[in-house]
Amino acid sequence: MPVARITVLKRTFQHDLVDAYVQDKEFRQQFGKCSVFEEGQTFVSEDWPSKPEGFCERAWPNIHHEVAMVMYGSSIPWIEEPGYTITCCNDGLRPVIFLIERVEDDEIDAIDRIDGQLDISQSTGRGSNSVPPSADEIGETHSAVG
């Protein structure tokens, strides 16, 4: 059973675009970073194409094809580390950037199940309450591999 971990790397906000294109001043003042996700938050996709519980309804259709690619063994040519990709939702004013990682079979065997759900928090040290790897850390891993 293929499994992927989705980690929220960064929530962004394009203030200049909001100022330029959102006409209603009150509405413009309400805009900010995405309120659905928190940086470092993780989700598990083990029943593709079903959306992971708690995942944004709008973001899932934007990234589910890349989740499937990583889950089922594809590697992205411009990402040095196999089994990873970086992607984002298509909210042009406040996009959220995600790290998608394939969880390998040997990790799955070590994963505990809690109430029938995968608990990946102990599998790589990047649980749902921990900070995801920084771009520098990912780069260091790629340098060591390449």
C-alpha cells in the first residue's frame, strides 16, 4: 500500500497583488496567509485519490496528482532526492507550499496505527507537531546523495 506524507512548508501572502487586484478595501484588509494550514502541519495520504482528513478542499485537487506520482514511485527530475517533490496550491494571493514525500515500505512496517489511522510521527522524526526540513536541510541531503 503506497503512502505519502504531505508537510506544509510555507504559507505565503502576496500583499502587492492583493493591493493591486482586490477592489473592496474591507475585503482587502481581511486577507492574510491561509488560515486552513499551519507551517509544519503534516497529513498522510494512504487511500489515494481520497483527500486526507482535514486537508483543504480547494488545495487537494491542485496537488493530488503529484501526491499520486510520488506515492506510486515516480521521481521528479528537477528534485535530486528520489521520492520527494515540492508543490503548492493555486491560490495566487496566498499560496501554500507543500513537501510531498514517499513513505517507503520499510518505514510503513515500523509505523504504528492509532484508531486504524497511520501514525507517521515516529517514522522519520517529522511528526505532525514538528518542524519540516528547511530548504537548506533538503539541499544538504541532495548534496550528500548527488
